[in-house]
Amino acid sequence: MHPIGLIVKTVPEAQQTADRLERWLKSRDVAFMRIDPDEIGNDKHTCAQRSSPSRSLACVFVLGGDGTFLSAVRWIGEAPVPILGVKFGEVGFLAEIAAEDLFAAAESVLQRNFDIQLRMRLAVTVNREGAERCHESVLNDVVINTGTLARLALIPTYINDHYLTTFRADGLIVSSPTGSTAYSMAAGGPVVHPQVPGIVITPICPFTLTNRPLVVPDGTRILIKPEERATNLILTLDGQAGVDVQHGDTILIEKSPHPVHMIRIPGSEYFDVLKAKLSWSGGRA
């Protein structure tokens, strides 16, 4: 078996559990490599490509929260390396396995008793003066807003080269189904099951109340052209990296051909995570 990658959040509980997991893997003669999350290229001010893992990794275990998971996904890049999230602290949507279930899940992985669920990513391309300035894939969302406090953003938006509207809002969120439960949901967007083929467009505090969240097919090309009056606009990618955009830039968002390969252990259920995170009433039937 190829080595297992371990990316561990720098909190005592996660680090101690990772130490136990290392001893557990050694006792089974399973090779592994531990990756420091601070060393996988979390540059907050650029979307330049970072070094990516070897495709020879069997899989990656992420011990931490959704932020650590998103950092790991950015590091994996386009490589089809399966990834499993183990949550610590508050319930997250991306890290579906509870810490107490880690070793049972690890045993399932070693026995190859798991499924791979493909999670759609969004490809984001920023062009300036006819040249590509930035290209990256995101798992959750793309957010465009103003860096100036309480400044309204004007965001002309096109669907498949057809003008849709100019959003007048604090910002705009374009999310994948996986990302629908992140910032988009907090801004009033719908919860979309990860296997539903769509893209969610959610304005942030729209000035016009008739601007509502919109779900479009996953084959849609979304083009954003900042207006001449637009100033101090920032494009944020998965909350991990940001790039300044200005009038004359174009932002193209579309389905990425490289999905995330998420490990799904038998018995784990998306709706159980959803119920727990949203504090919905009712127990198991």
C-alpha cells in the first residue's frame, strides 16, 4: 500500500490523536507521511499554484476542522488523491468522521471497505488585459466583495455570455453544492445536496430585495465583469486565498474537470451531519 498522508491541525487534541494514529499505523507496517499544515502553501494574498502531493499517496487523512480540510484540498490540487476528514471541536460539514471513530475508519480504509464520493469543484480564472492573472480550483466557494467598510459593490454578472443582472450588494457568493452549507447558507442561500449537479449564486445583503439566491446547472459559465465604478474589490477563494480585482478584469467561474475524491465510510450519513450542524429536532427513526 502506498503511504498515507496525515495533515493535522495544530491543536493539542488533534496532535495527540495523530501521534496515536502514527503508532497504530506503524504496528500494521503501514507507511505514512505527516504534513505540517503551515507548510502546504497557505498564501493569503495570491492564488499562485503551490507544490502538490505525489500521486503515489494512497490517501490523505485530515485531522482538524473545515478550514484545515480546505487547506488540504488546495494542497492536493488536481491529483485524484482520496481524502478523509476527521473533525475535532465543533461539527463541520467537510470532516464527516468524528474523532472517536477515527481508528474504525482507518481500519476500513486499510481493508478497502469504503466508497469514493466525487465532490464538484469550481474552476476560477481571472483575466486582465487579455492575459490570465490567476487560475485555481475551489471546493466551497468564490466570494467577491469590497475591501472598504460598508461600501456597496456593483457586480455585473453574465450566464453563458448572456447578461443576467448587475448585483448591487455587499458582495456575491458563487458556491458548489458542497459549499452551499458554508458562507452561502449564512447569507440566505439554499442547502444543496453535494450530489446535486448545480452552482449556487447568492448575493450578500442585496440592496434590491428582489435579488434572490439562484441555482443554475453545473454546466453553466458564470462571468463577472466589475464596473468602472467598482473599487477595492477582493476575490476570495475558499476563504484560503485572495486576489484584488478591478474594472477591466473578467472573472470566469465554471465547473472544474477535477473533482475532490472524498472517502465515504459505510455508516456515515450526510443528513446526520446536516441535522447536527443545524440543530434540527428529532432523533433517529
